[in-house]
Amino acid sequence: MQKELIAWPDNIYAVDSGFARPGLAAVHLIVEEGRVAVVDTANNRSLPRFLAALAELGLTPEAVDYVFLTHVHLDHAGGTGAYMAHLPNAKLVVHPDGARHMIDPSRLYASTLEVYGEEKTLYLYGELIPVPAGRVIEAEDEQVFSLAGRPLQCLHTPGHAKHHLCLWDERARVCFTGDTFGIAYRELYVDEKPFLIPATTPTHFDPEALKSSVRRLLALKPEAMYLTHFSRVDDVKHLGEQLLRRIDDFVTLAEAAPGTGKARKDAIHAAINRYLLDEAPIVSREKLEPILEIDMELSAQGLALWIERRLSARDEV
């Protein structure tokens, strides 16, 4: 069973948010001299787990100075308003293009309703709580924040989403990558090695921008990456090469998919499922598909939308 609180080196911790299922989305804590930074917030129902983790570490909600969002997709940001309401000293740090959605989440909520419907949206996220504008910091590229003297640098990393940023912890020499460095669920590890998969979800997927962002992170020569899905991975250089290849492979499969609209999306979905089974032959279809069902559906949607945007741009020329 996945522990709810996982301790990593350099006073970094992962809280299993419990979002959708165990081991799907981590909320990360960075602790320095009794002060805390939080990276991503999962959903409202993860808040009690987070507060329990703080207490287990001998910390209070008043110790949290920053909540960093890698981006405002709701499996990363759905709990932000609830968290901020319980963290009286915290500032919310978010990409400038995502800030407005935290201050007024109505459009974000409406778009989620379109994808999931009201019943599932309420089940997954609950009501989205606005964050007061005065508590929001729009992080510029390379802007550095000090956590009790520990520098944490925001890097704009588009590709998965236009409003994506990653957090570089220079002291620990690690990155908190949101979805830029893919997903690596622990149930799919083979011989204790991560099986890294690109996250190509709608609506802003851009393969060239994503590969540039991955290369930007690799150029820092980090010792590890902390993924929201799910937490620390090492052997960063090898995994980065694997991820870049799989982004290209996903694009190739999407370009070859027949049909239009839903037919194309379904063809892409089937193609990337087959591809991943070939890439991880030790993993059975019965194990792979339930774990990746949501991710592969969203990734297929993102690839299909990217194809449609590219074809539309070509027609306009």
C-alpha cells in the first residue's frame, strides 16, 4: 500500500493526495528551517491528508510561505482555494497565464464540466474556491523565491500547457516538474525502474515546445525529478532521452491515425495503447489499461486537438 507521507532527501516530502486512486497525484512539500513550500494541490479532498502530513512533521499551517502551482489543470490545482483558506501566511505562485483562473475559477470549472459532466466533476474536485488576488504572485520566467534562504526558481516550461512552470531547487539539485517530465506511476515500474510516459493532454499540447522544455530541465543536470504523477525519479538523463523519443513516437502515431473528429481520437487512443504495451511487454493489458485509462483518453484528446490545429493552420495559409 502506498504510504500517505513519503520522506525524500533534502527535507522534501510527498503526500499521496488520494486523488481518484492511491498513487496518482502527489502534493510535494519542501521544508527549510521550519518554513514550508508546497508544490501542487490536487483536489479539495486532499486537504486533510496534507494537514495531517504537516502535523506529522511537527509543522503548522502558519509555517507555509508559498504554494507553487506547476499549472492549473485541476488534478494539480483543484484544491488550491481550499488550501489557501487554511494557510494564512501563504502566497500562491503561479504562471501569469494561470493566475486569473485561480482568482476567478468559473471558466476553468465550466470547461471541466464540459469534459466530465457535473456529477463526475463534483466527485473529483468539488466546488472550486477563488483565491484573493492580493495573495497571488504571477511568477516570471527564472524568478527566484526564498524559502528561509533556500532559493526556489520558477522556469516557464510550455508544451504540456502554455501556463506550465517547473520549480528548480538549486540546493537539492532537483526539479518539480508537474507534467512536463511525463508521468511514472509506481504500479508500472519494471525491476524498480520507472516507465515514463508523455502527458499530451488538451488543450495546449505542443510537441516542439514540450521537447524544448524537457531539454531545458535536462540542461540543469538535476539529480532527480519530482513528478506530480508520481513523485521522485532518478536516472534523469536516461529517462529524459526516453521521454523525448516517446513524445516523437506519440506524434508519429497521431499523424498516422485515420479519420476525423472522434474517429481520429479513438484511433489515436488505440494506437498509443498498443505502443505502450509494446514498450513495456512485461506489463499485461489487464494491468496497463485500468491504470492508464484516464491518462490515455486525455492524451489521445490532446494529440487529436493538436492535429486539428495544425491542419486548420495549414488550410489558412
